[in-house]
Amino acid sequence: MPRPLIGITTYVEDSTRYGVWDLATSLVPAGYYELVQAAGGAAVLLPPDEPGAAAEVLSRVDGLVVAGGPDVDPVHYGAARDSRTGAPATVRDHWELALIAAALDAGVPVLGVCRGMQALNVALGGSLVQHIDGHFDTPGAMSWHPVRPVPGTRYAALVPEEAEVPTYHHQAVDRLGRGLIASAHAADGTVEAIELPDPGRWVLGVQWHPERDKDTRVMASLMAAAESHTPLPIP
């Protein structure tokens, strides 16, 4: 049996240095595809495209990982920009929101990671807290803190114990999007995981960075859902 093919969205940088080159680059930290591979899948990177191409792209993969990255532009959830919110990543926002919508329409399993969880919440009409303290300490270094699962959720079935997770964010879920429930919290009450409580669809977001950890349980569950997903015909 071929391995499930998992699409991973990418970071978009205007200037990236490698060798003698300094170029615009679409990239992703190696931990993302390494985690997919460790959980039994094959990874393909999804650089930004026209939002109208999202359904076609999603028809070629068995699962979607929406990676971390810059803040989601508050225009997408109808809020004024806080002075501490990062510069907009307009192309990436439009592409990832279109990918999430297409994945939900097609029943493609979705895992949102950090920004990806926030984008999932926004795609379903939710909003974000634009700044919180205490979820990263040193620029460029992960912080670790415990998260507690909500009993009865998909996440709790995968990770039933309180677990220490690597985290690096300054925004968080505020109002939950349509149909979403919180499935884990930090000690300060921050929503750390969200999901659609639909046994027929695998849709989960985590606020931390599983690609910086050795725990493959969440990704292995995505892989199991991807194995049973049947791609829809290209429209």
C-alpha cells in the first residue's frame, strides 16, 4: 500500500540566504515532514497558489497540515489590528483559508499547527486574541508547558494524560468557529486544541508545535484518517 500523501503548507519569505543566493523562498522547517514520515506518511509541500486552485490541489492529497507561521490578519475575523500583531501575510492567508475551506468541503483530514489552528478557527468564523503573554519566552526558542485534554474529545482519546508540549505563540483562540469545540487547555485557560466533534471527519488544531516533539500520536491519527480518505474527482 502506498503511504498516505500529506500536503504541508509553507512559510513564505521575501529574503532567504543559502549558499551564494538571497532569494524569495517558500519553505517549511524539516520537523514537519519528518513527523509525517515518522508517522508513516509521505509529505509534499504546498506553496501558495491562486485560492481558486485549492480544491484541485486538495484532490491530489490524502491529508492536510496547515503549518505555523505569522499572525493571521485580523481583517479575516473583523477586528481592528492590535499594535502587537505582526505584519499581514496576505498571500498566505488567502491561500490557507481557501485550502481549509476546500478540505472541509471534501472531507480531507486536517491538522492545524499553531498559526494553522488559528487559521482553522478563523476559516470557520471564529476570532483570535491578538496578544497573550507566557507562551514563549526567548525569541527563536521553544517554551514548554503542560496542556490538559478535555475528556470525551478526539484529542483526549489520543493523548489522555496531561502532556508537556513545545509552544511558541503570542495569539490564541478567542471565539470558537462554527461547530468547533475546545479539546485541550493550558493552565492559564488558553485554548490549546480545537476540533470538530464529528466522528466522520478528522479535523483537529493544536496550538503547540508537535513537529518539535517526539510524540507522534496526533500525526499517526491523522495518517490513519488519511489512509481511509478517498480523494474526490477534480472539479
